[in-house]
Amino acid sequence: EMRAIFERLGFDVETAPRVALRNQKRATLGATGWTVVVPTARRDIAIEEDLIEEVGRIYGYDSIPETRPQSDLVSAAAPLEVRNRDRTLAAFYAAGFTEARTYSFIGDRETALLDDGARKTLIELENPQSRSATALRPLVLPSLALAAAEALKFTPSLRYCELARVFRHSKTARDTSGLEENRLAFIVAEKTKEAGRGFVFYELKGALDSIFESLGLPEVWYDDVPSTPALITQDVGRFLHPYQAALIKIGNRTVGIMGVVHPDMRNVLDIPVEAAAGELYFDAFEKELESEKEYRAVSKYPAVLRDIAVLVPKDIRMTEVEDRIQNAGGELLADVDLFDAFEGDEIGADKKNLAFHLIFQSEERTLTVAEVEALMKKITSALEADEGWEVR
């Protein structure tokens, strides 16, 4: 057994004891092995393992030859929540966003940006060290917007995002379900030629669409905010224009909110360009990332690209036009993307022009020109069915 222990330690079984014990007067080598008499002063040597340790100390652990591990070392897999976080942030990076890091503590500047509903949920510190850190933040967007406002002094445009925790007072002492949650805030700011017309909204929506698609979430859709603007105060409150905002949904579950930053808030923040922002409720959003995905093979047949522009009344939502195109195009219409929106006196004050890329593709055959033209005529007829709609 002693020989086996020496071998496990990596010692030369024949050499190590000889070298370590040859000058020890109380150690003798006999026919059956070593006999060692332990001095009374060495009470730490009581069992066989103690003697082996002493041999190793005298012989020198530096004398043990280097040997490769007997098995491969495999690092533990990252937790699922860490992988979901990294996947989501990587998708935002790919869409041109830069991750910002702001403090979880907020002060007077951030508190002034909150509405009354958010202020009631503040968890305030009893003994704050400074006026800039008096409470835990209930939203990420105020801190992110202030950081963006500072950055816009040196750059004409930006895309920022931040994934962090927010903290709120629970309704009762025992109810801690809403005390802490993860939020992903984002903001896009850019100078546009058509200032004041909300085109930055579509820029942000397009970026979010590409992010959701890269994450395997093509079923994301956008819904109207509640009819009463005050109802959105539980989210980003005063930040968004109540009539230029949308709820982000997957199925029947609301996973976020986005919209144009309110002009009054832009003035308060001193943001000189058009801006759109929002927050994802990351805990709810993460559950959708973990859901099962359907695999569909990429078609080996070529796609056919067509463009179409339609003039519609100003109050018509883009999603209404997109849904009508999808329904008319059927299964052969693989994708519809908005690439331009225009409002101006040239087309009438009560009109807007929306332009779409249409991608036709079959999984069974190469589409002919006649088939695509027939589908385009069907889509045109569907769009012009209502008065005031005109395909251009």
C-alpha cells in the first residue's frame, strides 16, 4: 500500500525513500523494507501516511517529475441564464448597438425623469453617501438616456443598450415577486432629414426585428399601447410619446415596449436629434428564448425580389399594410420588409408612402416570371381594395 501511495504522488519508488532516509539514524533498510523509529519529539508522525508525507518533504516535491493528467479537464457549462444573456447581447451587438454600463443607484437627476407611478416604487437608502446615489433604480432607461445624452455631445448618432436589474417596492411585506427583475433597455438616436415625423421609430423597429429573427423569434409582433396613455406609466412612463409607441409581444405575452422619445423628455435630457427607445422585460423574454424551435431547411431554389410602394391614409399602421400583403401573397411570399416611409406636402398632408421589399420563394421549384407577376397583381388588387389606397 505504501508503494502504491508513492506511485500516486509521482515519486520514484526505489529512489525517493533511499534519498530521504539514508541520513536518518532511526531509519534502517532491511530485507522486507524500511524500519523507522519515530522520535518522541515528532508527535506529528503517527501513521503510515505521515511517514510518506515526511519522505516527500525531505526528498523534495520539486524533485517529482512532471507528468500529464490522467484525464481530460472539462470546464463546466455556463448556466442557461448566462447563455441567454450572452446570446441576446450578441444579437444587439450585431445590430450595431454598443453596451453601456450605468450604476444601479440613482440620484436626483434620474429621479426627476420618473413619473409619479415609478417614484412610488422607489427603494430609497436610509443613509445615502451622496445625492447621486439615494435609491435603487426601478427602470434602466433613465440612466441609459442620460448616458446617451452625454455621448451625443461628441457624436451625431448612436445605438446603446444595457441589460441590468431593476428594483421596486413590493405591494406587501410578504410579496417579493416584483421586488427585483431584469430589464434590457435600448435607445437609438440619429439626425434625420424628416425631423419630427417619427422615422427613427421604424429604424428601431427594423433593428429589433433583425435581432428577434437572429434569436429564432420570428413570431414577435407589435400592438397598440393602452388607449389611456397613463396606463403605460408602469413601464417607461414619461419617456415615450403615448401615440408613437408600441407593445412588443410574443403570442399573447407582452415582453417589452418601444417608441419615440417624447419631445418634452428630449428637451429635458438635451438630446438634439430624433430618438426612439424602450425596454424588454428580460425575465419574460428569456422564457421565449428557451421555448422549442421549429427547424425548417433553407430552400435550394432561388428567391425572386420585387419592390412595391403604396400610398395610404396617414392614420393607417404599417402592420395593417404588411398583413394585407402577406395574406395576398400566400405561402410563396417568403418575407416582407419595410425599407422606406415618407410623409410630406408633395403627397398630401393626410397621406404617407410606404415601400416594401417582397421576397418570393418556393421550397419545391423555381418560380417563373409569370407566377411572380400573377402574385404581384393579386397583392396590388388587395392593397387598392380600400378607397384612399394607391399602389405606386
